[in-house]
Amino acid sequence: MSPETQMSKCVFCGENATRKNSNGQPVCNEHMREDPKSVACPECGLPMKIKEGRYGFFWGCEGYPKCKQTFQVEAVVEKDGD
């Protein structure tokens, strides 16, 4: 596994990611050809984008620092699966 996908989960299914898509989102082999995932911030409505932190990748609001909303990748995958 490449260092940039270490400790990351696929934004579509939550499985271990093996690469990044065209928007830099971590994805597994099964979802590498999918269009980049789009998530809106529930607090302010701005788009959220994948960011990399100390503990791996997460969804962060583009309105930062005004809006500090974040989600773990797994939380968004689980929410979509409901």
C-alpha cells in the first residue's frame, strides 16, 4: 500500500483504500473509476472535501475556519448506507 493511502478508508464503501481518485479522495480498487464523491456540510451547506490529518483522511468543511464541521470517512459511508 502506498504511504498516501495508509490508514485510510474508501469514501464509497469504507473498505481499505488502495489509491486516490482524481479529486484526491481515498478509494478501493472497486470504486477507483467512480466520479468523485460529493458531500455537503450539514451546518452551513458548503461542500466538504477530503483532508488528511494525523489519524488519516477525514471530511472537512470548505468553510473552515468559520465552520469547523468534520466527519470521519466511515461516518459518511455509514450514513449513506442507511
